[in-house]
Amino acid sequence: MSMQNPVFIPGPTNMPEVLRRACDLPTMDHRSTAFAEILHPVLAGVKQILKSSEAEVFIFPATGTAGWEAAITNTLSPGDKVLAARNGMFSHKWIDMCQRHGLEVQVIDVAWGDGLPVDTFAHILADDTQHQIKAVLATHNETATGVVSDISGVRQALDAANHPALFFVDGVSSIGSMPFEFDSWGVDIAVTGSQKGFMLPAGLAIIGVSPKAMAAIPTAGLARTFLDIRDMAAGYDASAYPYTPSVGLLNGLKLSCDMLLDEGLPQVFARHTRIADGVRAAVEAWGLQLCATSPDLYSNTVSAIRTPDGFDASRIVSHASERYGVAFGAGLGDVAGKVFRIGHLGMLTDVVALSGIATAEMCMVDLGLDISLGSGVAAAQDIYRTSAAPMALAAE
Ligand SMILES: *Cc1c(COP(=O)(O)O)cnc(C)c1O
């Protein structure tokens, strides 16, 4: 008997059984035509999910963090100036990486719970008439705070200033779950990984690269070897890799792209919205606040929930794990102990979401918070009963 509960962390996410099986392949020669028949559909599928007709897709046997590093080391030189806002742990870590690589980062600090400050980006870019800023970094969905930012707004800030900086977007916890528009947002490099919206094990760093970013590669001065896009591109031309790829994971990614595209991206996004609406209704019924400071910032893949002052939110996470065998996300960095997170992306249904909401409720009551059992569940039930629920995943 399986005692396995679903996880409610914002990655790694729950894996559909068919994807687990797709990753389980016998050994394959990665220089064979059989491998090419996995690789090329994967690259095409990711491109479609990015909503791009022109991006080149590269996939490293690594994780999202390596995608950040591939973006900066392939396009920038030591001492180059980059502009980035810090509104949570993930944007912070990307900034830290840039600094460790000897880039000069102009950091815009905003409160954790706020979105990327588009107006501040606009002012700074307009003032940079010498075009010293070589790249703008943006975290689309700040997984630490449950905040989704206005990426098209940042693109408009670049365009309004007629600024030539490259535009790099972390879409690790949004791509494949929330609308992402590589071409129309003018993204130069998009970064994601396999273990969030793609519902696979961790192990693939996935990036999409615009022609403009590709053109910056030959003159970029930062050192890179394993993550050198030139080697990867040369390998792909021969339907191979510059080293040994994770063939099983790539086969899983091929099926994951098919599943997302068969369900239809608008339907995938609507499913995430509906499930998130249920979680948010529960939070409201509990009388708690989200970390995200306004509704336009609410993430449809993760909710960071503030607990009352003086209550250590991490107790909910450890209690859920020890008492009920359920994983929620802890608060990170500035919001450690102040929030706990419910991840609601990837393979989720209304019914699974209800079990997570019910478990969070039991934990909060067990720990003495003034919350009535069933209040959040009932609020979410109202959302799920009254909104159309296509059973797309069940059909798999
Ligand atoms: C998970 C995550 C990362 C890091 O990805 P890894 O695969 O853990 O290296 C980066 N950015 C965001 C927004 C994330 O959610």
C-alpha cells in the first residue's frame, strides 16, 4: 500500500505516473538516430511552450540555477553592468550569482511581497543614456513570496528608453503554468527547469535564447565551459550533445510538452488559476493575508501565506511533515518564519488541492491558531463547485 501523499511545495512538483515511466528508459546511445528523435521534438515543444517562433532552445543536464549561469556567462563580460530588482530569495540568488561572476549589479531593493517596480526600471533605463547597462534581469514569478511580476511592463520600460540591454527572465516557476510570452515580451533569454511546471524530476536546465542574445555570445568574456552555448549548438547540429545528456529526462520532457500542448496552454493556465483561486479563498476564510501585497501580484503557482505576528510559520511546515506526512514550503530569507507556502502548480486537481488546504487547516488548529476546521476547505469547495473543471489530467 502506498502511504505517499502529494507534495504542496512549489517544486519539485508531483509527477504524473506517465511522466515517471517516460523517464525510465534503457540505456541509449546518445549519438544514435533514436536520440535525435527525442531531442528535436523536445526543442520544438519547449519553443512552443515559450511562445516563440525564433528562440533557440538549449537544455543542460543541470537545474534552473545553471540556466541563470548559462544566461549571464554566455552573453556578458567581467565588469559589465546589469540591472535587477530584488523582491525575494530567487531574485536575490541570481543577483548574488552575478556579483560572484564579477558583474556590477545595480540592485533595486523592494519589499518582499512587492512586484518588480516597472517605473523604477523605466527611470533608470531612461537615465542610462550611455547604455552602460548590458542586461536587465527579471524574475517572473518570485517563488519565495508568491508574487508574479509584469514582464511585459519591464519590456516596455526598455523600449520606452530605446535601450539595447539584453532582457533575461527567470521563468522557473511560471513557464508551463502561467502565461509566458517569449516573443511578444521581447525576452532575450528565458530560464526554466524540469521539476516545476514540467512535472519531472529535477535535472534539466532549460533555456530559450533570442537571436539578439545568440549574437552576443561570441564576444562575451565571462568564462564558461560546461554551459557554453556554442558547444551545445554545435552538438545539436549533429543531433547530439557535447557530453552525455540525461536521455530519460529528455524523453520525459518530450511527453511533458505533449501533455501541456494537448491540454492546451490556455486550459493549463485556466486550471492553475482556478486551483489558486480556491487556495486564496481558503486563506481569506482563515483570516490570513498573502505575502503578495495586491491581487495583481498573486501568483497562480504558489501562495505564501503570512501567519499572525509572533507565530513562527515554520512550525506549520514541520508539523505537517511530522504529523501528516505532507510537505508545504517554508519561508525563505527575509520572510523566514513569517510565511508558509502552498505550492499549487503542475499535476494538481481541485480534489488534490482540497486535501492540501484541509491539511494546512488541521496543522494551524493543532498549533493553536484561531481558525475553524473546515472554513478554508468550504471556501475552496465553493470555488471548485461553481467553476468549470475540465478533467484534463485525469484523461492521461
Ligand atoms: C526553483 C527556482 C529556481 C532554482 O531552480 P533550481 O532548479 O532549484 O536550480 C530559480 N528561480 C525560481 C523562480 C525558482 O522557483
